[in-house]
Amino acid sequence: MVIFSFIFAICCAAIAEMVKINNKISLKK
């Protein structure tokens, strides 16, 4: 269960980073 929570946290962080990158690209256009 702890491992699942750890993986879930990593996925959330990865998605958050992708959103930040997409926002930066959108602002540049």
C-alpha cells in the first residue's frame, strides 16, 4: 500500500510538471 501511494505521488508530480511546461509553451506563443 505504501508503494502504491509512492507511485501515485510520483505520477501526480510528473503530471504537474507537464502542466507547467505546457503553460510556459502556451505563454510563449
